[in-house]
Amino acid sequence: MKLKHTAVWAGFTAATLLAASACSAETTKKAAEAADDAQGLIKAALTRATDRTQNLGSADVRMTTDLGNGAGPVTMDGTYSWGHGFAFDVDMDTKAANMGQLHAAPKTRTIFVDGAYYYDVDPQPSGPLKGKEWMKIDASAILGEKGAQALDGSTGAGSPVASMRGLKYANNVDDLGKETVDGQRTHHYKAVIDRAHMGKFKEVYGNQDNPFGAMTGGADSITMEVWVNDKDLPVRLTEELGKVTVTMDFEKFGATAAVKAPPAAQTGDLTDVVKAQKQQQG
């Protein structure tokens, strides 16, 4: 209880003030305990959703990334897998992804598996892509060593379930009530992760010298919103990292096709070319 108007309290006896102080302290304590209980209930619900998502291992997802640079969002639609390491097989908008010089079709199939990106391109008349249908670039050439390591291993880092796991770092969570999303009844939650609570996120997002940091401007916080259905599964998940907004809509969990790399004979490797270009750019 804050003493905003001192004059009002001037005539009160010491006993009255002590009683008021005791009441205020008790009320504050109960309010804090209630808030802690509410936060605990929300985090328990988010933990159930995370565990359920983790166990199913894959999903069909429509992911939209807006870099906040006025160029418009990039949409990737397809399978994401995290059961045995992070992988995806998706179609993305060719123009929005700046792939028009290498691929004439409106959609470009993109695969990530075993630490490398593969882009379905038109065979080129010369160079590393001469007569090739796929362009390969190792993740380290695009994300740097730390970024590539973040995607490596069997934990599913970088996948939708990794975003769900990031909720455990949240220092502030809110229950925004019930909403209908994509025809499903859901519960809407919001979580904010500040720099002090980012955990491993700091290694990826906290430095402007890496690609993630450059895109987000070295974000000081991550705001996440998730809509969870009555099966304890996310229907939609959004992340705001600085100027970047990522939205994931989940269509189906589990029972998705395995993600495989294209045949080596049909693939041209541009990893060294991309690394050399980055070195030249400083």
C-alpha cells in the first residue's frame, strides 16, 4: 500500500497505521502467492504441450518469417522433423527468398538435413551447378559455426519443438484465454523471455556479429505466443525477436515422411563459394 496522500493519514493513530501495514503486507503476500500459483499453472500447461510436441517427433508446418525490412514475409510450407536431429523438407516462395536467379518456378523446394541446406534449382550452364538440380550449402557457411552447432545433434535445436522448449526460460507468462484458431478451440498463452533469462538463446540471438543477431538487431527479449488445443498440442506459435516475427501454424503431427538428402550426383556444393564471399565481405 503506497502512501500517496500523506495528509489523509496524519490523524491516524499508530495502532491504525500498524494494522493497515500488517493488512497491506498480508494482502501483498497473498497476491504474490496467487500470482506465483497462476504462473505455475500456465507453465505446467506449456510444459505439457512441449513434452507432447517433443514426443511426436515431426509435424507439417506452415512457417512465415517477416524480417521487418519491408521486403515482405518468406513462407515455408512442409515437413519439419526433430526426432533424430533437426530436418525439414519445405516449399518456399522463390521471389521472397531471392532465389529467382537460380529457379524460375514460383516455389522452391528446400531441404535441411544432416547439417546442410539443399535448394532445388534450375541446372546452370557452367560453374558448380552445371547440369545439377540441387544446390548444397553447409549450415556453417550461412549461420557461422555457433549457429550451425545450435542446429546439430539429436535435440531438435532450431525446430518448432525447440521454440516450445524456449518457453521454459520465460520470466513472465500470461493466460490470454480461449480462442478459436484454424477451426480449433485453443487456449492462448503469452511469454516474454528477457536477456537475463534467455539461456542458450543468448548464444544465438545475443550477438549482432552472427546472422541471427544481425537480423534481430541483437534482441534484448523474445516475445512468444502459443495457442494450445485440447490435445495439449500447439496450433499456432509466434515469436518476436527484435524486428523479426516468425509464425508457425501446425497442420499435423507425427506420421510424416522422412527427410532425405538429394542424390549426390544431382547436387552441386557451393559451401566454399559462400564462405569465400563472406570473408571478402569482411
